[in-house]
Amino acid sequence: MNFENQIRSVLQENAQKIKPSAELKEKILSRIEFKNGGAKMKKRLIAGALVAVFLIPSGAFAYSYLVDQVYGSKENFIQAGGNQKGYEHLESKLQRAKSTLSAEEFGQFILLLKDMAYYNVKMADIHGNLHPERLSAEDQKKYEQIKKEIQPYFDKLNSAHSVDTKVINH
């Protein structure tokens, strides 16, 4: 999994750097035969071809991490006390949750995780250890409420994972 993420990252960086050559435009124009389309049709066709040239490579390598839906970015995750390994681990867990929960349940689960992450960032030390005493009394109540609301999702995911593990082990 780590190797795949490294490849994906390198491909995304390289896709951003790809610039089509000037010869490409000439090749596209030389292969287009126009009969009675006029200049307007020619411009549209060229524009469409150029858009395809730019969008296809970048779209092929684009990937959205689920962790980023919760923390906003990998940098935010790391600032909250996480590391690369934790980021990848959480991503794999969120991918499993997405495949286990219904779309509606997963959407609610992500919203609760965002709320939980907000409070985790507020109470985490530089090593990522959580200190609930750092929260105000009101924030502690909200945090406890979020934990109660999210627990059924964790229970469902854990039971689904234990069933998967039993099937694999037998």
C-alpha cells in the first residue's frame, strides 16, 4: 500500500509538469480534414482537442484521499500529531468504511469524524497524545456527544471487519 501511494504521488507530480509540445498542435491540425465547417468549426475542434490533451493526463493521475476530507490535507494531519504511516493507515480504514457503510451512513460518519478531528487537534500535544482537559467544559460535552454519535458506526465497522477476518482465517 505504501509503495502504491508513493507511485501515485510521483505520478501526480509528474502529471502536473507535463506540457504538450508545439509540434502536437501541428500534428492535431494536420490530421483534421475540414470540408465546409469554416473557421468557427475549426476553432472549436482545435479547442476541444487541446482541452482533451491537457485534461486526460491530469485526470488519469488525480486521486482524492478520504483523509483529506476529514483533515483538509496531509499537512494538517501531520500538524495534528500524525505521520505518514498514520495517514496511510487512516486512509485504508476510511476506504474500508466507505465500502462497508451506505453512502448516507458514510457521509454522516465523515461529518462526525471532521467534528472529532477538530477537537482532537485542540487537545493534542506535539506527540499526538490527546488531553481532554485542554478543552473547555462546553467543548468536553460536545466532544463526548460526538463520541456517542460516532460509536455505532465504529461498532458496525468493527463487526464487519471481524466477519471479514473470520472469513479470511477459515
